[in-house]
Amino acid sequence: MASPERVLRDCLGRFGTGVTVVTTRHGGTVHGATVNAFTSVSLDPPLVMVSLDRRSRMCGLLADATFGVNILGAEQRDLALCFAGLAGTRPVDVAWEPAALAPRLAGCPAYLACTPWAAYDGGDHVLYVGEVREFDVEPGEPLLFHGGRFHELVGPSRRTAWSGSLDDPTGGAWAAGAPLLSPSAH
Ligand SMILES: Cc1cc2nc3c(=O)[nH]c(=O)nc-3n(C[C@H](O)[C@H](O)[C@H](O)COP(=O)(O)O)c2cc1C
């Protein structure tokens, strides 16, 4: 029978995510770590959060540090492995783009640079919230992570799930002042 810890890990792994490389500068060198525990937090002010294992080097480096979040593309699986310390002996070509605030990986579909906003105790992790100061998007499909494996996007579902919700980017019912629980197009 699977241990409770194994089942918990399986539960959490059912939640599909993107994959990022969080970067920072420290003492003249660049450090990066692969992170899928990344989430948007707030639009006003613009805040995002990353969750770092206390045992990682990155966790110590991010205390009061400016950091970058490089959202990886479907073709950047090797970079995800490299910055997780899993690349083995295979050389990985890491290319950087000029960026003022935090190290920026070349070829990513999205990049955000953040200054420290808050840090919270997250048990064996630390939750770092950053205020987004720079951001950029490029064309490209994302790299996905689900069930302990990398995946690629299959395509959009035919119906939108969020029209009428507070997150609807078009404003929709929210902007029009319609009731929050109006029927949506599920
Ligand atoms: C797909 C994937 C996602 C990961 N997500 C996280 C994460 O959200 N938080 C974390 O602390 N480590 C995560 N890791 C593990 C770190 O990338 C790994 O521990 C890395 O070696 C830390 O580097 P450092 O100790 O040099 O900072 C992930 C690894 C992989 C492969």
C-alpha cells in the first residue's frame, strides 16, 4: 500500500502547472533554480509568488533579493533539468538576454522581474512574494508539468470557463457590475 506521503505527492501532482526558472544575482554571479510553485497573487499592486525549499541555495539567496521569473517554453525542457541540477553530463547551452533587474533567459515565452515584497513561513518552504517591476511576453507555447512529467499544450478547450468571473481579462460581467454568480459558458 502506498504511504500517505506518496498519496499526498500524487494528489499535488494532479495539479498541472507551467515551469519557470527563478533567477537572481549574488556576488557577481547568476543563480537559477527550476520552480513550478509559481503563482500570480495580485494585479494591483502587481504581485507574484514563488515557493522555495528551505534546503535549496536559492531559498537563502532570495531573502531580500530582486529576482526574475523566466516562464519556460515547450522546447526548453533541457533548461528545466539543468536548473534543477538534473542535466547530468549533457552540456546545456544557456543563453541570456540583457536585463537590468534580474537575469533573463533567452527564448522564454514570458519574463518578470520582481523586487522583494514579503516572505512567509511555508513549513519546509519559504513563500517569496515579489512586486513585478518589469515584464515581457514573446510568442511561444509553454512547457507544462503534471504527474511528475513534462508535457506540452494540446490546444485550447472549445469553451471559455471564466467569462463573467472576476479574472475575466475582458472585464466582462465584472466591469459591467453583473452578479458574480451569473451563468458562465462551462
Ligand atoms: C519540474 C521541477 C519543478 C520544481 N519546482 C520547485 C519548486 O517549486 N520549489 C523548489 O524549491 N524546488 C523546485 N524544484 C527543485 C529545484 O529546481 C532544485 O532543488 C534545484 O536544484 C535547487 O537549486 P539550488 O539548491 O542550487 O538553488 C523543481 C524541480 C523540477 C524538475
